[in-house]
Amino acid sequence: MSIQNPGRRKVIQQLSAVTLAAGGGMGWAGRAFAADPVQLISHRYPALEFWAGKMKTAIPGVEVNTQLMPFDKMGELVTIAMSSKAPTFDIVYVIDSSIVSYAKNGWLRPLDDLWAKYKKEFNLDDLSPTAMKMCTYNGKIYALPGTINVMMLYYRKDVLDGAGKAVPKTAAEYRALAKQLNTPARAGTISCLKPTDATLNEAHWYMNTIGQGWFDDKWNPIFNNERGVRAIESLKEVTQSAQRGFASAANDECTIALQQDAAAMGLQWATRARSVDDPKQSRVVGKFEWAAMPDGHARVLADGYAISAFSKQDPDLLFRIIATATQEANMREASGMLVPPRRSLLQDPDLRAKNRFYAAAGQAIETATPFPPLPEFYAVGEFISRRILQGVTGEMPVKQALDTAAAETTAYLKDRGYYK
Amino acid sequence: MQLTTAGQDAVTPALRKSAARRARRAQHRRLWPFLLPSALVAFFILLYPLGYAFYLSLFNYYLDTGASTFVGFANYADLFTDTRFWAALTRTIGIVVAAVGLEFCVGLTVAYGLYRLTFGVRALNLLMFLPHIITPVVAALFLKWIFAGRWGLLDSLFATFGFFAPDWLGDPAWARVTVVLADAWQFTPFMILVLFAGLNTVDPSQIEAAQIDGASGRQILFRIMLPSIAPIIAFVLTMRMMDAFRYFDTIYVLTGGGPGTATETVTMQTYALAFRLFQIGKASALGVVTLLIVLAFASIIVATVGRRKGRT
Amino acid sequence: MAAVHLSGINKRFGETHVIRGVDIDIEDGMFCVLVGPSGCGKSTLLRMVAGLEAIDEGEISIGGTVVNDRPPKQRDIAMVFQNYALYPHMTVRENMSFALDLAKRPKAEIEKQVKRAADILGLVPYLDRYPRQLSGGQRQRVAMGRAIVRDPQVFLFDEPLSNLDAKLRVQMRTEIRELHQRLRTTSIYVTHDQTEAMTMADRIVVLKDGVVEQSGGPLELYSRPANTFVAGFIGSPSMNFMPGIARASGGTMQVDLGRGASLPLPAGSRADDGQAVLYGVRPEHFQLGASGLAVEVVVVEPTGADTQLYCRFDGHDVVAAIRDCAECRSGDRIVLAPDSRRAHLFDAASGLRLIA
């Protein structure tokens, strides 16, 4: 038996309207008129605020309402609205994992036609192939990237030099170095294992260098195979040299540990690189250097903007808003806040001089690995990361933890129609 | 000599009582219509969603795709066989009991102290209420910097005395202690305020009578004051218990349920089910189960603490 | 049982000096009533005896022991409060046995004491009820029962009847009095009601502004008030005070009240020639006569036993209570003759009684 109960849909639609009105303070009645403002929903951080501002002025005469909120909250609202096919939002902020899941659900409009139409005007071929790979699902483009972000190796040049050590080239070297550099006052490395997303990000590198990745090509879990277990055992070993409180540390806490001279190196997002050079926040200005993670395969992420499949607005207009807002000139202007997903900008000598980490970031992007393009990865990541943490903190043997996660993952994916 | 009771008691009480009851019933009938609007509101915002949640809990329903299948009580069966649920439940109950217990004990101690104190109470009161008027998430962020490793307030404090503090948020056992402390930091003021107000409602001459009867300060508190504010105590314990069961924001910010699953509560699991796994049916089932557990706890509190002696 | 002595007691609340050098001696077994208008310090004094209020200066002893620094529970006293102060969450039995229970007396003894008190007060059928299930009078009895059970050296009563209606008040008055006669426990009773004081006390202490105005037996205070305050406070309706000048005429002293009215000095009093005085007569000590005060009747109030006449004399109100005066009408002019053996003379300036 299946529910095709119109009542339920209505309830959810109303619910999303109510939460929106409460959150954004604006209604959306009378959507049929073209003069209605364009609705943008987005996560909030400085670069995204910048893009949102640019969208408001992108096309003269077109009003853009922007609603910026925490990522989780945004996810809830988008899910509620889109699952009920409500035309609540026109432009939606997306990241690689949401692109695949939203696209799979049919919530996003494919952009290939518009891409072709505006390729020249906005020099879209300059966009990084890695970024574009993440904006694509089943061969179709679904989003225009606004930023690219990659995890890379942060290391204290002075500390390494003092210890007579070279920058690690392999995962094994990294592990050994973490142990060697570890002192009571300064941890060998940072580790960011707050549930849930931070854990997945960090484990991703171990799983793709020591392990063989998360899934095989049939979406069967392979993270619990022998090498996968070794990967998480390595992660567990590295946490022995990690900063205090790593188990509840996310990016903010890890960045502070780096800034406060509490760790000698570690895996962290490129967007945080500027803050370790900021004298207002950092005690170690100028002492950090960057490199691509040893053996590559660090997580890379693109975010950007997609067009809702349920929007009543003209897609051409929406595409032009996004493309105008994220055009090259604006990206250059915003380069202090983000890593631009355009090759020309990453190689621009002027920008490279201003941003010491651009060279390393460019390299890291080349060798990085995105999350598996499994629309349900965000979902199954919940129990995978929980189980990894139970393994790392010793609540459960690593092998048992990963086997449990694999069983849970298989059961969930099976319920969602995989393996048939 | 035998002193007899006054003549006024001689009017047959049974007769008087039944007349009074009739009058009261008539009055209630007249007042009923006034309750109707709020009853309707209560129905639509409380009972309807509740019924709807129960209805949803009978389906295997994915929020993102909208795919749904009727599965009867399978979601409940799944939950009850899920070790993570039982772990989260016992953990939640542990956290609730520890947090509310701590808040009550500290709250009572401070409220009693304030009650005995006659000077500067007002300013002190306001000061202590401060953590409670901060938005939970902001309070949690504030707490985060208190408990954070190395550069955190507590750690720095310990460090000045020359020893290393425990890993407040990183060690599973300490993380549980920390979330309990965090909840207590936020909600003890509420406890203090209510209990302080309660203690002040106790008739001072009852306390003087007890003093003369030979009761010590402790005996007065436990045998006179607390029993006479039992309904207030039951109220505040029930409120806090229900609230603590939904304890989410602070844990979410502090530990995200970790390390591992050390601080994952039932609410966090519900959240994960609904907005991470999109399993609305299962999330609803968990919500219904949580509600029943909270109801059970509330009735226990009301039955044991709130039972008002001497009321017919 | 014990005697209670208060000597040189002083008490200040901030700037307010509420008790000013009070000395009171209460003999063993006596029923002493502290009476005075509200704010006179009588309750404060009682609470100091109980130990609920600290003593700034002076000494209080109970049964020969100075108790200044002893907490209430070590003073062996029991107190009945104006609002009864029953413990609402305890039954009558629990209320009454609470003190003994705290003192860890044997169960059997507690049972016996509660039974005895309940018998005395007629509370046996109510022992398992809660205070809120009782009437005002019953609650009052429980409060007394709680005191009796303790078998203390001293009973303290703080306006215990003021929450009761008039009829019940009169009844409880008698009951308390009977109880005292039966138990003979030293009692201190605070009230603002002079009738209560007169009917119940072995000894009355009249207080005003923290000072003892006079203390003595009820009849002593009634017939020989030390000053105009006591004279006016004790007795109902109040004593009439008529200003006048003492004048010597023909070897005897007269009080010239103006308007040609002149009265002989009351028995046992004296005054100097030309002294400004107040001539005090209680309403019940007037008679209709030929010589005395010529007054105009304003209001006539028959009470049955007598008739109260509200009259005007030289701009003053004069109240007289006359038996057999059915024929008086308002507007009548009559002559009131004070009984000079029972009249009083006070110094107009100091208010003190003028004694020969």
C-alpha cells in the first residue's frame, strides 16, 4: 500500500511555508506572476553572503530574495519543500553531495542547454574540471560552482625544520611524523572527529589512501574490507598524537588548534588557510606551509547554485542571475574569501602572491577525490561515521564497527532500491 | 470536663456538600463554551500532529523521494531490536536523571541559601538567571569555549594551577559528565528561581511553629517546607524532565553526540533518522515511543512528589 | 511550669525603637495578657520570649534560667499563632505529635499525649483529617492541642482568636480560660482586644509605643488606671474625660468644668489650686440626678441591660450608660451626676493619675 494522500502533501507544503515565513519573514503567495521576486535559499558563510549580495544586483529590475541560514536548517527546509514539489525556492545552494541526491530525486533542473547557450559569454570552460565533475550527475550538469574547497596538509615549517623532518610524501610517513612531532604542549597533528560530517571528511582520506575507497561499482560497501579496517586502525593510531578534545572538534576547533600552536600539522580545508596567517586570530602567522595531502585523495568539495525543478520562474533568467553573480570578475573580487573554481584564477600570479596557499590548493585539487556520487552517501554517512567513531574511541573493535556500518548501509540502500 | 465542637459543624455536611456540587456543576456547564476555542486549538496543534505522527510511524516513508509503504508496526519492531536505540535510550535516561537531579539539588541548595539570605538577593537572583535567558545555541557555544581543550576556560584555569584537566569533550565518560554539567549550567537558574519563589510561599509562621516544636534547620526544610511546596517541586521536575528529554541544541553543538555515540540521545537519533536518513516513519515511531516514555516519567513524578496530601 | 521574668528589654528595628526598657514579672501558673493598640510592641515582646526575635538589651528568664541566647526549641515553650500555623501536609495527629516525634519520644508516650490532648479539646474524631478539612474553630483547637501535647513550661498565644467570628471568639475565650484553669501552665497571651484581656487575664500588661503603661489585675486596671491611656483603653465604652480647673473654695477642692458645672474631687485624689486637670468618669458611673452636668442628649442606644446616652457638654462628647432610662429621647436636656467615689482625676499635662 502506498500513500498518495494529497492531504499529507498539503500539510508539508503548508509546513514549509510556515517555517519559511517564520525563518525568512517573507511570504510566497501568488507565485504565478513573473514579477515575483526570485527566491534563493543558501547556507551562510562570508563567501556565500558575498554571492547572495551579487545575485540581488545581477539583473537590473529582478528582485532576488535571499535566505541564508545554517546548513542543517537549510537542508531541512529544502527537503521539506522539494519533497512536496513546492515552488518555494528558485535558486538553491548545493554542495557535491546534495547535487547527486537532489538530482536523483528529480528536484533540480538539468542545465546543459543553458550551459551551452552561455558558455562563451561567461567563459564557463575555465571552470575547474574537478569542480564540474562534482556538479554533474549521470552525465548532466546540475549546478554552477561558486567555490571549490579541498582538504590539504597544513604543516609548521619551523617545527619540521627544527626536528629535521621533511614534508611527508606518503600516508605512512604522515602517521610516523605525527607520532614523532607529538609533545604534551603541541600535538603531532590535528584530528577533527566531531560527528558526523567532520569525521567523514577525515576518514575519507584514510579510506582512499590506505583503504580502497568506500564502495565498489555496484555500491557494495568495501570500507570494511581488510584494507578499510587498516585505514581506520591508522586513523585511530593517529588520534593518539592528536590534540585534546579531537573527538568533539569540527573545523572551527581544529583551526583554532592550529592558530594557537596546539598542533604541528594536520588535514584541513583550504578555506581556513588565510586564518592561520591572520594576526588577529593566530599566534603562528607566517609559520605554516601547505601541500597536497600525502598520496593525494583528500576530500574535495564544490558548492554552487542549482535551479529548482519546481520553480515557476524563467530558467534562463535564473541561470543568468547565477552566472552573472559568479562571473570571473566577481570571483576575483571574492578571492580573499574562497578558493575560486576557475583555473585561470588559481594560476593568476597576482592572486598567488596574495594567497600563499594557492599553489598547494591547485595541486591538492588535482589529486583529490570527491565523495562517492551516491545520492544516499549523506544518509548512510550518518551510521558509517558513528561506527567509525565507535571504533576510534574504543567503544567497539574497529572491524566489528565497520562490519556493523556495512550491514546498516546495505540494509538502508536495499530498502531504497539498490542491489536489484 | 469535655470541650465539644462548635455548633456550626452540626449542619449536616453531606447535604451541604451535595448542594455545593450541584451548583458547581451548573457553573461548569455555563463556563464550558469558553473553553471551546482553546480546546480546538489544543486539538489542532497538539492532538492532530500527534495522531498524524502515529499514522506516519506505520509507514516506511522516505521524505526525500516520497516513496512510502505501509508496514504496520515494523518500525517499532525495528526500533526495539536496534541496540543503538536501547543504548541511546538508557543514555538519555541517564543524562536526564543526572542533569535534573543535579539541577534540583543545586537549585534547592541555592534557593534555600537565597531564602535564608536577606541582603542583596535581587541582584544575585538576576545574575544567576543569566545563563537561562541566553538562547540555547548561543549558550552552547559559550559552553563550548568553556570546555574546549587547551584554550578553553576550564583548561586554562586548571593549567594555572599546574595540572592537566580531563578531556572534557573527548573522553566518553567525561563527555557525558560535561553535557550534564552544561545542561545544569543552563537550567539550574530556572530551578533556583522556581524553588526560591516556592520557598517564599511557605507561611513563615509555620516555620516559626516548627522552630518552637524543636525542628532543626534541616528538619524544617525537609519536613515542613519541601512537603508544602511539593506541587511546585513536581511541576518543576516534570517541566525539566520533559525538556531534558528533548535535550538537543547543547549536545549538538558541544559533542555532536560523540565521542562515538557517548552522548547521543534519543532526540539526536530522531533528528538523524528524519533529516539525515529521511526515514520519516521510523523517526515518527521513535517520537511516539519517546512521548510515551516521557509521559510515564511525568506520571511517576506527579504521583510520588506532587501528590498533595490533605486535598480531598 | 515556670515563672517568666523580663527585665530592661529593648529592641530596635533599624531606626525604630520598638521596645523601650520593658520589665514584666509573670509568676508561675499565671495567665498574663499583653494588651495594647497595634504597633505597641506586644507581639514583638512575645516573639522575644519565644526566641523568634533577638533581644537587643535586657534579659529574659524562664524558670530561673536566662534564655537570651537559647534557640526556641531549648526554651521549653509552646506557641499558638494567629493563623494557627498548622502544617498543611500533616494530619491532625501528625501536627500534634510533630514536636514529640522530633524529640524522639517513645511511640507509646506520643500516642498517650496526643490522646490526652485530643480528649481535652474534643478532637478525637478529627485526628486523621488534614487541616484544610477542618473549620476555623477546629483548627484553632488543633493549634492548642499541638501546644498542650508538649506539656511546656510556658504557653504563648499570639492573638489566637482574631481570625474567628465574634461568636466563636467568645466561646474559644472561655475554652482557653478553662484550659488554663485545668492545666495551670504559665501563659502569655497577646491581644489588642481589651475585652479579651479583661475576661481572661490574671494579670494585664498594657503597652503603648514599646513602654509598659501599667500592669496589674483586671479590676485594678479598671478601678485605678495609672494614666489617661490605660483609663481610656480599659473598659467599654471608654471613660469620659472632661477638662477642668481645680479650684479651692471654702476649704474643699472643686473641679470647675466651665459652664457653671463644678464637681467635688473624686475620692482619693488631690489637686493644687488652679491645676489643669481631666475629670474622668466611666459611662456606667453616671446617674441621672439633680446636680452635676447639664447635657443635651444626642443619641439614645438601648442595649437591653442599660441605655447608652450620647450627650454633648460644652462642646465635648459625654457617654453615659444608665439603667432604666427608657423615657430619654434625643434632644432632651438632662443632668448627669458622676459617682465621685468612682471618678478619676488626671493631670491634664502629663495624663497621670492624681492620687492623694
